[in-house]
Amino acid sequence: MRLLLVEDDTMIGEVVLDLLRAEHYAVDWVKDGEMADTALLQNQNYDLVLLDLGLPRKDGLEVLRSMRARKDRTPVLVATARDSVAQRIAGLDAGADDYVLKPYDLDELLARLRALLRRAAGRAEPIFEYRNITINPVTREIMVDGTQVSLSAREWAVLEALVARPGAVLSRAQLEEKLYSWRDEVSSNAVEVYIHGLRKKLGSDLIQNVRGVGYMVPKA
Amino acid sequence: MKMTHSLRGRLLWFLLAAITIAAVAQATIAYRTALHDADQIFDYHMQQMALSLRSSTPLSNDEARARQEAESAGGNDDMVVQMWSPDGAQMFHSVSRARLPQRAVLGFSNVRANSTTYRVFSIQTSNQTVQVAQDLAVRRNMAGNLALRTLGPIAVMMPILMLVVWWVVSGSLQPVARVRSQVASRQADDLSPVSDTGLPDEVRPLVQELNLLFGRVRTAFEAQQNFVADAAHELRTPLAALRLQAQSLDRADTPEARQVAVSRLTAGIDRATRLVEQLLILARQEATAAEGTAAKTRPVDLADLARRTAADLAGVAAAKGVDLGLQQADPASVDGQPDALQILLRNLVDNAVKYTPGGGTVDISVLSGAGTVAVQVEDSGPGIPPDERERVFDRFYRVAGSEAAGSGLGLAIIKAIAERHGAVLTLGSSERLGGLMATVTFKTPVQTAA
């Protein structure tokens, strides 16, 4: 899952960045509104934007409005200190999917992120089930025939991206984008390696190869 | 009468009073003129009658009565005629209840008898005395009737005039009523200007002043709202950072991660502390300014202050690789509060160092001129765009894109202190260093008696 963090405060930014990376999200961090615009235009593949409103150069609300104006449907979680009801309404009406007030709790932020990602994937139920496999994105528990299977962080990242949108085919390049943020080095066959590892642990049914296109998880 | 404050009511009352006074005056003048005319006419009439009765031979009673009746035919003039023979015997007196005293004042005279006043004309011939008299009440009645008749048109005109005035005044006041209802029906926070179209010239300046006031209140209101919004953001952000830093410390599972988290938390606490300190300084400065009490001032040596500030901040500047120095130090002294001026200069220099990238220069100058003393801080930083130079004084305002983490209160504090010392803070561009040039200019009182 690849996130764009838009936060002008260095102290908040570095903590949230580390936290999200520890949760195995691939995160890019920009510190002003214009950089946010640039990042969003360059990479159409963000799964979620965590947006502060009081930004230098271009206000967060403007970033949000221009996103929605060009039909960018990426979920946006607004995290701001602007707390009046009118400001919250303005944020949601400008196209935000959710609104958290600073100071917020890390666990709550993560839960809201998961909820938004789930809803963006068109699912309401938090647990994905396919035949003999259940996947819980919150606890990262994966059960195959009732026994727990443990995955590496990268394997989990690939699986999470695929499970987020069952039935949708993701190309290798798209999966790489979900896995790595700007700072990471990408090895050429990394995705194949992780897919191979996942198939060994979960069986070959779950992740299907669409030759010449990419990979998908079938709809439950 | 209760004094009315209604423009319309007052106009109507004054109009009524004016018309009444005019009517009374007119009636009085008409009465007097009529009385005067009547006097002349009746006097002439009496004279003519007397002369016609004066014949060379004494008339018999019947003749005299016939003559008198002929004279006064057609008018009930209440003429009384008496005639005496030279020996004093009454030869004739007309049919009248009035009996005049026998007097022989020749010509015209006023005689009081029988509780009325008579106008009497007497004429004497060799064989008789003729006296013609008339009750003055007749003349007064006639004059009174004439005067009353002149009041008639006024009595008719008065209600019409009042109606017209009522109508004109109501029409003219219509726009005023409209403005009133516009103002009355608006929300408490609606400070948009009221339309002044159609207003009478006498009222328009009032509404225009009202609109100007609305404008000023709106500006103040917006500044306040901006401040509240900015304050919410600026006070919450350090707290949000602290909370996140504490939580990340809680999650750190390796000694290295814990160390990073602790140093971040410490930095967060330092920032929150600095913010609180700056807020307190600003609040104290503004409170002192609001009290208006002339706090104890004493001469402060600005050059010495600049030297001390440069020394204080040399460490910070060196750590950042900024060359901080005293460019010029004219001997200059102002009356002021040493602590406040220290804070002012410290904030100015601190800002300059903060916003100047490593390798840059910050220069402090104390300049003494005619009647003014100035402290100038120049830097080689990015400066402030001219269109933002007003806003930077707002509390919590920070120039977009500035990298440095400040409280956003520094310039507000500097301005508060400068204003309290009657000094002016101006921001410009430094030609020498290319960055911002902040100048605080103090007026030094002209020393009349040194």
C-alpha cells in the first residue's frame, strides 16, 4: 500500500513517516501544497493521501479540490488542527473521505487508514475469505485450513495490495509502486520472488497469474 | 407637551405652531387695519350726518327724525343724534336707549356712558348744537368679523398643508426605514455595507459613516478570526507532535529506536516550551501596553544592547554557520525598558539567524541620526516578499515556504514592544546583503534643557 503523507510540520512528519513505514506502508512525504500536487500528478497510484490543511504555498483544501477536479478518486484522510464545525464541513465537502483532528492518536489514525483503504476496495467486512484461506488486514493474521501462516513484510505488502481489490489485475510495475517509496531501491525480479514465496505458503490458487498482464486474487 | 424625537412629529408640530402664529398675526393685523378703516369711514359718516342736520333753522323733531333715518338708512349703525338750542334746551334726541351726557366738546371725542364707549361728534351753529354719537362696539364687531373672515382660508389650508408635509416627509424617510429594516434583520456577524441609494443627502453621510465603521469592524473581526484559527493550528501542532512522539517512544522496540524517539520527544518539548514563552512575552507586552501605565523607563544604551545580543546569539549563529556581527555601533541611547528592548533586539536577530541559510551573514547596526535613533538588522536570507510584509506582523503568521520552525510570534512581539516605545518597525530589502532589512526607528526627544 502506497501512501502520500502531506505534512508541513517536521516533527509530526518524521514520527508519522516512521510509524507508517513500520506498518509496512510505502510512504512518500511532501511538506507543502505544491509538492503534494506534483507528487499526485506524477504518480497516479497512491492508495491513500494523508493530508494536512494548513500548508505553505498551497492550502490543503486547494490540493484536495484540484485532486477531485481532475477526477482523482484516491481516498483522502484529512488530519488537521482546524477544528471548527464549518472547517470540518468544508473539508469533507471539498472531497475528503475522513477527518481527524490534531492531536490524534496513532492507533486511531491507523484504524481510520485501514477503514478508508477497505472501503476504497469496495469491501465493508474487514476480513477477506477465499476458500480455505482467511486474511485479517488489521492483525495481519492469515489462516490456511485453520493454521496460522506467517509472512515477511514484503510478502504481506504484495498480498495486501492484491487482496485490497479482489478481481483486479495488478501489473508488476504497479505492485512495485505499492511496495516501494521514493527512497527504496527496487531489484528487478523482487515481485516474482515475493509471489513465489506467497504461493508456497498459501497454495497456488489464491494468487493467479494473468499472462503478460500481471497478478490477481479472485473475488471471494 | 412631551418632546417628540420623531423627525416627522417634530416637523408637524412646528408647522402647526408656525401656521397658528401666522394666523394670529394675520388676524391681528386685519383687525387693526379694519378698525382703523372703520374709524375713518364712520367718523366721516358721523360728520356728514351732523352737517346735514345743521340747518340754518332749527328742525322740528319730525323733520330731524326723518333726516336721521334717511342718513342711516340701510345700516344699523346705532347712531344717536341729539340737538340742543343755544339756551341748552334739548330740541331733539333720536330713538335710542342711550342717553348721552350733554357735553359740548366740539369735534370728535370718546365718551364713556351707560357702561359703553361712544364716539361723539359735535358741531355748533348759531342756533343749535348737533351731537352725533355711535357705540364703538359696532366698529369693533365689524373689524372682528373682517379679521375672522381672513382666518377662513388659513383654516382650510392648514390640514391640507399638514397632509402634504406628512406625505413628503414620509416619502423622504422611506429609504431611512428601509436601511433600518436592513440593519435590523441582519445576522450578528453580517457586516456587509448597507445600500445608500435613494437616501436623503442629510442621512447619507450617516449611512456612509456606518458602512465605514462596518468595514473597520469587519477587518478587526477577520483579524480576530484569523488569529483564533491560526492559534488553534499553532497551539495544537506542537501538542500533536508531542503526543505522536510519546506514542512512538512507546512503540520503539530497539534501543536505537528508543533513543531516536527520546531525542525527538525532547525536541518537541523544547518547541512547546519556546512557544509558551513567546506567548507569555507577547501577552505581557500587550498587557503592559493596554494598561497604559508609563512603566519605569530609563536610558538604555542601544550600542551596548546590540553588542550583548550579538554575543548572546553568537553560539546559535556559529552552530548554523551564519556570520553574525556588529556592523556599526553609533553611540545612541533611548528612554525605555531595558528588558523589553533586550527581547526586541534578541527576537530581531534570532529571526535573522533562523531564516538565513548556513554560510550567510547577519549584521546588526545602531544608527544615530537627527532626532532619531535606529537599530537595523540585515541578513542574506530569502527576505520577505513586499506583499507579505504587512501580514508577517500578525500573530502566528509565517511566510509560505519558510523552512525554519518558529513560533510565528517573533515579529508580533517586536512590534508590540516597538509600539510601546513609540518606535516604528519597518521591513525592507537589504541592498548590501540581499535579504531582509528590519529597522526599528526610535524618536529621541529634542533636548531643550540639557
